[in-house]
Amino acid sequence: MDIIIAVGAVIAAVVVGVVIIGAALRSMRPKAPEPHVFTPSPTMARSVASTSTSTASASQLSPSAIAEVDRLVAAGQKIQAIKLYRQHTGVRLQEAKDRIDHWSVSTTAPHLAAVSHAAAASSSITATPSSVRGALPASVVSEVDRLIAGDQKIHAIKLVREHTGFGLKQAKDIVEAWPRPRRL
């Protein structure tokens, strides 16, 4: 009888060992990736809700605010455009940034907000020094000539940006390619 119990214990141990080894081998086998199911988090749900309100708030912009944002985006001045958009809509910074990043300049909005030469200059000229020279008032051209002759490129760049609405890089390229005034 002792032998039967010993043989039964050995067989039970072998069976348990086989089951454990089988389970271990199954867990090591590579599995096909499970499809991910999208479940919005509470912050995501808030963000989705605010996105719909930001779209609604974009339609609440006045034509002059839209024109000013258009001008700033076209001039590459995204930070100022974001600030202006936030002032007029009251949205969070991230929402305003996303909106301005995807902003397309309106071709139908009346450009009432442009009080300087920036809107007219940026829309009516191409970025070559001769065309910028022709589009700027004579007093500004002579001032830029004077600044370049005096080796004050930074001030010349600021002046070109102020009167054209160009971004920093574009204004810098214009000033660097600006024809040098002849000295008598």
C-alpha cells in the first residue's frame, strides 16, 4: 500500500509539474497586439468640450479683430496673434495657440484694423528690396538708407518690420540685400 501511495504522489507531482511548465511556456509565447480602445480621460473630455466652445468663440470675433489676427499671422507674429485672439475670446493659452497654428488668412475679411502700412505693404509687395523700396514712403526709404550707411542694421530691420509687417527673418533678409547708398 505504501508503494501505491508513493507512485500516486509521484504521478501527481509530475502532473502538477507539467501543468506549471505548460503555463509558463504559454505566457512566454508572443501574443498578437490587442486593439486599443479610446477612452477619454476627464481632462480630455473637458478639452473636447472647450474645443467646441473655442470654435464658437472664433465666430464671435469682430471683423476688425479677424483682420488684425490675419495681419499678424501673415507677418509671422504668432505670439501677438495669440494674445489678441485670447483678448477677444477669453480662451485658454493652449486653445488659442492651436487655433492660431491652424489659422488660414482670410481673403474675405475686411482689413479695417490695420492702421499702419503693414497690411497694404505685406499684401501688395513681394519680398525683394527694390519692391519694398517702391512700396515704402520716401521718408522711410531715406531713413533705412541712412541707417544702413551708418552700419545700424538692427535699427533698419526694426524700421522695415514696423512699416511692412514682415517677420524678423524676412526683414533681416531685405535689409541685408538692401542696395547700399552711394557716398559722394
